[in-house]
Amino acid sequence: MILTTTQNIEGHNIVDYLGIVSGIAYNNSYNHKGKKLSFKEMFNVSKYYQVYAEGLEIIKEEAFQKLKENAQQLKANAVVGIKVDIEPLSNSSHMVVSITGTAVKVAI
């Protein structure tokens, strides 16, 4: 499946617009591979940012997988105009990743 932030796919013609699709995932961004930061590690800036970034990547990948699954249900072979929105939930360590785009069928 082709995924792009642009409205067109160079070298391909869009033959049908199938609808807007999204993928949403949320989780604790301070949790990496099932291991949470210890109290001591939360004050280690490099460890904090490393685990935060790794956790966010996992959440983002999960949202992209859901986006692709939703597009495949519409029989799409590409998603164009993808927008990624990352939001922290207030008063919590959880992050929400929302990815939206237009499912299309392209001539291959």
C-alpha cells in the first residue's frame, strides 16, 4: 500500500476516491517494550527522552497499521493527503496519535 502526505502519487493515476480513513492509537508514551521508566530513570534526561521517543514510535506505528487496515476494507491500494496529529492527554502520561488521509485506488 502506498502512503503519502501529498495529494498525488508521482507516476500513478488516481482512478477512484474511496473516502476518508483514519487510524487512532493511544498508550503510555513512557512505556517501552512493556517496561516503564523507574522513578530514578525519570530524572535521567537522556533515558527519559529515549524511552519517550521509542514509546511514541510504537504508538505511531500502531496508528499507521489501523489506517492501512481501514483503507484495505475500502479496497484501496493507497492513502493520500496523510496528516499525523500527536496529542498528550491532559493530566496523564498517555499520548494519542491520530492519522487521517484519503483512501484511493490508483492504477498500477
